[in-house]
Amino acid sequence: MKATKWQWALAAVLAVSIGFQLAAQEPPRPTPAPKASRQTQGVREDAKSKSKSKTKKESPEQAKQRAAGIRAVVASLGLGEGSRIADIGAGGGRDTWVFASIVGASGAVYAEEIIEEKVKTLRQEAQQRGLAQVRAVLGRDDDPCLPSGAVDMAFMHHVYHHLTKPREMLRAIWQALKPGGYFVVVDQRLGTLQDWVPREERGKKHYWIAETTVVREAREEGFHFVRCAEDCWPGKDQFVLVFQRPKTPSTGRGDPDPFLPLPLEETQKLFVPVGDSFQRPVFIALGEARQLIKPILQKASGPGLDVVLEEWATQKTERPPLPPGVSLPSVLTERGDPHFAPEPSNAVFFLDTYHLLFHHETLLAKIREKLSPAGRVYILDRKSSGQLSRREASHQRRISTEMVKQEMKKAGFRLCAEIQPPAADRFLLVFDKAER
């Protein structure tokens, strides 16, 4: 028996109705989970993305100024056509394309990133732009994976503060540079650290680094500090630090511009106790000069104190080692304030540290409060041949005696002795409290 037209139409309507009912009863299908990020390599890029989301988008004028800043930095280092430059943490290639125009077809730009997709995108973009000199490189969070001894300049823009393994990264960059090659760091936080967080947390979250931290770590990993180059860069509140791999052969470990050795036995004789003994002496000492703490303590009565400068420390708990057999309580300065206990002291020793100070006005005021009426301040440090700014003195690890005298006088101290230095690169000044 054949179905009539109205029977076929009725069947179709019933089928559609049943289909809607089944669809309404069926649970929704789960949305596919996003692909897992490469945790071993993606930390720096994830953090950079978060930090960029917190900043305003760069305007065309700002982009133009930034490109001009890059050109000025490169030119100031005598680089240009034919040079080989590494853009570490290249992102989308904003600076890479500027570097490519600077070095030309005869040069090379290594655009480094730590996520494969980023590297692939950089490679494709370079091909579309016809920039054969751009070479996209897949790096790691501890190594940019650049060819050894091939780079004239390595460049980081707002990348250093995300490094979780800065020492390893610095060693790898040092190896990638030619002897005499430059390392340029552009980042944000002039002065000393304010974000005291473990390094491993910097990769996942956004915390600014301090210029003092960058300088200390770079110097200790074999880089020579050249200069501050903010005069080349647009914008405020950013530091531009230029370092160099030494031209002479070296292993790359340790400061290439060390202090001269101190004749310790001869040096300790220069510190004559005030009265019978030093009372509760305060030490602000680094390097080999810390060895002087022990013989000075032997002439002391009452407990001493070790003051750790925030200009030096990279973690709140970091402390320089004490001489064998010495135990001292320690405090870390906070914006120059050591938070001294009320008991007075008659001796404060800056031993190869005064040059580091960024917060000298606060620290010296606190020292004057703590110093007893007959107390003395001893400053042993490395002298500079010319006048440096306060910031340059800290980074160059040397200071002029005139700057020390001026700062101490302003803080309410009087020069009472200028002693023959124990080493050719040092000076030794002694101050007491001036009457007010």
C-alpha cells in the first residue's frame, strides 16, 4: 500500500520533533582542552606576555623613538653594517627588524625565543620581509643557544627581570660573544631592589629587577661594566646598561676588574682603637676586606654588627660569608636604613663598600645617630682617577676621595685623618662627628 503525500509529510515532521527531543536530552560535549604549554621553555614568554598586557600599547611615535634609541645604542658601540647582533627574547620581532636594517645583508641578526611557535613565526616573517640576515633561534630559559664566539652584541629589552637562571644565561651569553663583544640590558627599576622575590618566581610573574642586581651578577660572571647609556634611550624610569666581554683571554668567571689584593696584616695595623677598644663595632664590608673583621673584633668589647647593603644583596636572606671562626648578627638595609639598635658604637667600618651606596644620605644619618661622641668612621675603598657620578661609582666599583669627603661633610662628619693607603688602588679616610 503506497503512502499518500500527507503521510510522508507527517513522518518528516515526527522525525524532526524526535531529533530535537534527543538533542535536548544529550549532555553537551566538553570543549577541547587547550594544548599544554612547554613548561621547560615557555616560562619567560608567558611572563613577558603578562607583563605586556599590563602596559599600554606602543604608539607609532613611541615605536619610532624606540627604533631611534636602538640605532643610537648600536652606533655608540661602533657597530653597524656587517655586525652580528642577538635579539634575546625577540617576541614578535619589533626590535629584530630594526637590527636587520642596521646590519644589512652582510650582517646577521639572531632572533631568539624559547617557544617553537614564536620561532616559527619569526622565521616566516623574516622570509616575507626578504630579510635573509635574520636567523630565528630556539633558546632555553638558561641558554639562548647562540653560536659560540660569533656575536658582536647581545641585546635584552625587558627580558632580564624574567630570568629564573640569570647566572647560567650570563655564562651562555658570554660564550656567544666575540672577545670585546657587548651585552646591552634595557630594563626597569633604577637603583636598588624593591621586589624581593625568589628568582624562580620571576619567570611566572611580573617583578621588576634592579640595576644594582644586574651589574653585580654580570660582573661576577666575567663581564666588564662599560657605561650607563640612558642618553641613547627614550622614556623614563628605565636603565640601559652596557657590558663587554673582555678582549683579553679569560675564562669568563669572576669580575674582570678586581680590587688589588690587600696586605691584611699590614692593613689591620692601620685601624687603631679609639681609647682602649672598639665598642660594639659596625662592619659594612665585602670581598677580601671582610677578612679584617676578625682582627678588629679581637680589639673590641661588646657585640659587633654586620650590615649588609641592599645595593649588594639579590635576596633578603643573602649574606656574604664571614671569616672562619667569626659569628656576627647581621641586618639588611632598607632604603638605606639599617634599623640600628639604640646602643651606641664608637667605630663604623666601610671596608671596600662605600662606593656602592645609592642611599648614602639615609645610611650616614643613621650612622651619625648611632656613633658615640668620640666615635670614628673608617672608610677603606678603591679610588677613581676621575670624578664619577654616584651611580657610576657604584657600577664601576670605585669612587673619588673628594666625593667621599663632600658626602661625609654634608652628613655631619669631619675628616680627622687621611692615612697612607695599604694598596695602590685604595684610600683610607677617618672621620669623626662634627659639632652642629
